[in-house]
Amino acid sequence: MTEDAKKFEAEDAKKKEEIELRNNADIAIFSAEKMLKEQGNNIEPADREKVETGVADLRKVLEADNSDEIRAKMDTLTEAVYTITTKIYQKAQAERQAQQAESGDKGGSTTPGDENVVDADFKVKDE
């Protein structure tokens, strides 16, 4: 029995790697579609098209059993998603900096959270 296990160890490791690769590809597709759905108005049409094409290509390749093609298409999709998330992050950061500059021009405090600060007197009661 242990001889059989050793005999099929390499085959089992290869099969496990293929399964993990397919699972990672499914996760990449799900994440890309979720991002497109949630951030649709923040994504440029050219970037959206790259991601949609990447998702479609990866789905086609998943139907076959070629691990190298799956890896290549997954890398292409991941790169397209990273490009979009970088742009979204940079846009949000620029908006945040603009808001901070705007609040600084109005004479307001630039420290976040100062809006809820209240000076108050208090008395300590003996129990």
C-alpha cells in the first residue's frame, strides 16, 4: 500500500497543482467581475474592455486542460485588474488630497476627526 502511494506521489502532486491553478483562475474571474460591477463608473472603457476580454479568454482556456495557457491568461487578466485598481486608488487619493486642501483653505482643521471634539466641564462624583 505504501509502495502504491509512493508510486503515484508525483502524479498526485501534479493533479493537485492543476486543481489549485483552476481554483485560482476561478477566483481571478470572480474578483474581476465583482470589481467591474462595483467600480463600473470609475473604470475607463478601454480598461473595462481589457478586463472583459481577459475574463472571456480565461473562461475559454479553462475548458481545455492546458495549464500553461491558463497561467498565461490568468497573468494577463491579473495585470489588467491591477492597472484598474491602481488608477482607482490614485483617483481616490487625489480626491482626498483635494478635499484636505479645500478644507485647509476655508480655515478648517486638516486633522481628521477634529469635527466631533467638544470642550466640556465635568465634576467627579464620589461613589
